Amino acid sequence: MLLWLAVVVTIVAVVFGGLFAFQRKLIYLPEGGPLPPAADALPGGRDVTLHTSDGLRLGAWYFPVDDARATVLVAPGNAGNRALRAPLARALTARGLSVLLLDYRGYGGNPGSPTEEGLLRDVRAAREFLVHRAGVPQRNLLYAGESLGCAVVAELATHHPPAGLVLRSPFTELAAVAQRHYPFLPARLLLWDRFPVVNHVSGTNTPTTVVYGTEDGIVPPEQSLAVARAGNARTVAVEGAGHNDAVLLDGTAFVDAIVDRAPR
């Protein structure tokens, strides 16, 4: 009996230890580079470099529009790279908005490894570029986040409120998503990165819209609705849409929600 118990304890320790040590490999799923020039993705695009507070130089794509109503800082989710968001930039620029597509550290050929602290530094560097190098007034900025990116821009909004905030498929906090998919794990004890979206949106008065898919199997719709309640946000339900469906990446509902938050 003691031998059996020791084996069980050892197996559990190995499993939990592995999950603890390699959890960020499960959270962050970057695609590397090289990427084509921004102008190949969309005519008029510019390749730009963002400078983070901890000394990294991150590649990003900037798509300026003459006499733009606003500029959208797009913070992506946990997978892929900025090339996957080019259709969103195309749709937004066609509606008169300039766009910055951010790639976090470790994504799109950028140096570094993603962490919660690192991503928050990265989005600050993106805002710094827009305000101080591209000359965009803070009052003309919109933040748009996708899934994990919702947490990133929601935190940024507590320090630098934009004209509007659009959150696509936000979760309440990362541990809540982990607990949903791995109910047998003590996610709140294991996770290094927290991303408490509800706390952030409840701490800002920024006009906010939450867009979500009613058939999202990754971030449950009830979590997105909880974020909306915490931020007193408008909600846009995309019927039948799953988390990674194209309609939620660059579909009309998401694009319209961003455009509707632009200053008049």
C-alpha cells in the first residue's frame, strides 16, 4: 500500500511539476517569421519598430489613413502573428481608420519570450509609438483586443484611457478559462500569468463594447458577458460563431463595433 501510494504521489508530482514548468508553452502559441513587408500585406503599410521599456525592439505593421477618424491599436490573441490580422486592418482602413498591428515578444520573428508582464510592456510600446512618433492624439486612439489581447488593452486603458475599447471574446481572468478546460487542476495555484480582465474593465470609464460568439468553445460566452457587465459595456452577440471563426476575426460585427467607437 505504501509503495502504491508513493507511485501515485510521484506521478502526480511529475504531472503538476511539468504543467507548472511548461505552462507558458500551453498559453502562448506564437508563429515566427520572417514576414512580408507591410506594404505587401496592404498597400501603404509601413514596417515599424516598437521599443519596449526592457530594451526589446519589436516589429509591427502600421497602416496610416489620410484624415483618419481614429487610429486602432490591435492587440492579438495568443496564437499566430500579425499576418493573420491583415484582413482586419484592410477592413478597418477601408472604413477610414488607421491601424497598428502589434506582435508581442516571441511572435512574428520578434525577440523575447511572452509573459504577462512582457505583453503589458509590449502594448505600452505600441501606444508610445502611436502617440509620440506617429503623432496620434490619445483622444483619437481606439484599443481593440482579441481574446488574450483583451486583457492586454484593458490593462492599458486603466492607465491611458482611449476614446473607445472593443473586446472580442474576453475572458474574466486566465485562471477561469484554465479551470473550465482543466477542472481537475488547481489553476489559480499553478498559473504565473493572471490577466484579470474583469478587474481592469471595472477600473476604467472608457466606453466599451464586448463582441462574442454564442458558440465559443474556448472562452465561454458567459465569461464575455461577465466582462461586459463589469465594464458597463455594449454587447454584440455573433450567433453561431466559435472562437476562431473568420467572422470573429475580421467579420462585419467586429469591424462595425470598432468603427462605432471612433470619435465623430
